[in-house]
Amino acid sequence: MSAVHPVPAMVSGSICMAVYRPHRQSLRRQVDSLVAQTIRDWRCEIAIDGGSDEDVSIVMECVAGDDRFNVTNYPNRVGFYRNFERALMQVEYDVDWIALSDQDDHWYGDKLEKLIPELESAMLVSGQARVVHEDLVDENVGRRTDRVWNGLFADILDNTITGSFSIFRASLLPLALPFPRPTDAAYHDHWLGICAAIAGEVKIIDECLQDYIQHDDNVLGETQSGGWIVRLGNWRARSGGFFSASYLAEHRWGWRVRVAEELLVRTPNLSQAVRADVEPFARGGLSLTLFVRSIMSVWKGEAPAGRVGALLVGATVAGLSANRRTIRTRMHKRRKHGP
């Protein structure tokens, strides 16, 4: 058994796990990997999203005998975004750090030990992971992630923070909670990473600290052979069976607009540099600044061209729609009140 290594200053923490329809073996593997951490001063909030009696039974069986786990079954199903929010709202404010956990990954025993010291100089820190399919989890195969932090503007464009790889200071919660009103493209780790960049430094260290388990029905996850075909089908289902410019405007681009608007309201005293990264998204439509900076992000390899192109289409459509609404409003006022 590995020795327990004390880490100064930031030792007491909370792990938040969102659970939905758990598979007994996968959940057991993940819970066991949490219990095996060399850092043991933590509590774990498990939020079950609309769980059945069987779901609750599986979770309770997996955590039996360890009173660090607090299990809450929420009868109403809200999806992973709101369920992680519920788990975070359960966290006691006397902890130093918070880690997010998926229900079916596998953490290496020294994950917390490696990440916690980085919080002495960062608001949020993330590691890398070995990406494996669920059928190959016990074999020594799988590629490695290569996450890189490219700054706030690039991350608003295209998220590089995976929540289950990350740990952040508990002092981030007053800024991050409650989560913004979501669209179909709202992700808890995207919001938390952006908040962390507003509040302090974000780090991604180049060390593999867990297995990241992939399933055939992942809506998000790592792109593997054929992966985009499956994920495209899931996105189609969420958009009503087809992709349209209006869907991009309302959901993909609209999510970023909401994030930027929330940040400007919650943090009115932003520095000029940070405000310059946020405001192009808060304007709601395509501007020259947004276009040029987005193209530069693609050119520098900070964001993929396809995703950025989709966002720019969404921003263009959103801007045109807003202009049409403004014109209709003005015409209505003129007809009502006269020239």
C-alpha cells in the first residue's frame, strides 16, 4: 500500500460525483480508486440524478463502510450539467479544494497527491488521462490526452478543461454558483474553467493521472476512430434531428453569450485584459474583433477550425436575428406612435 503523504496548506477537500443509471462494476472501480488515494482527507458528495431504487442500491453497496461518502438521490432528472451543480451545492465551505468525478473512470492512486500542491499557485489545475474504451479498460492500451491551456479567449471558443481531470480551490464556488441558464451546449467544466481563469491561474500539467473511460454512446468525450460519427448522431438527436444555423446560434453560440454576460454581471471589476477576452462574446453577434481573434486562434492551433467555423456561423445568424428584431420593434413603434 502506498504511503500517505501530507500536503501543506491545502489538505481537506471534497469530491463531487454526478451519477446517472450507474453500472455496478464501473462505479465500484471508480469508488475503489477514490478510496485508494494517498490523500485521504476528503468527503465525497454523490448526487444521483433521478435514481431508481436499484440505482440507489448500487451506489450504497459500492460506498458501504466508508462514512466519507454522502449519497443524495434527487427524484427529478435534470441532466449532468445541473446534477454537478447540485453536488457542488452540497459542499461544505470549510474545505480547501474540490475535485469532480465521473461515475465510471479510474483514478490513479497519486492523482490528488500530484494535483493538490499545484493549487498553491493556481485556481484550477488539470492533468492528462489515458483514454480507453470500456471493453479494454483492463488492458494496457489506450492513447493519452494532450490538453493544453491557451488562455481565456481560446477556452471560451473551445473548452480544454475536462472536469473529471481537474481540481480547483473551493474559494471559486461563490463566483461559479449558481450555474448560468443552460443551452444544449452547456457544460459544467467549461463554465468552471472560465470562472477559474477569471479568478486566478489555470494550469494543465503534462502527467497522466487516470483512465478516461469511453462508451459508444458518449455525447462528449475523446474523438477516437469513428467517434465523431457516433457523437454527431447524438448531437443530431439533441438538435431535433438536424443541424441548422439557428440551432448553432441558439445553443453553441448562445451558450458562450450567456457565459460572457454572466461573467460581466458577476465580476464588474474585471481587468482591461480579461474584459477584452470576454466582451466579444457578450455582444451577441459577429464582430470584427471576434472574427479576427477566432481566426488567429485557429491559425495558432488553439482551437479546431470546424468548431470555430460553426461558432462564427452561429454568431452571424444571432447578430442578423437581433438586427431583424430591432428593425421590427422600431417599425412597430412608428406605426403606433407615428413618425
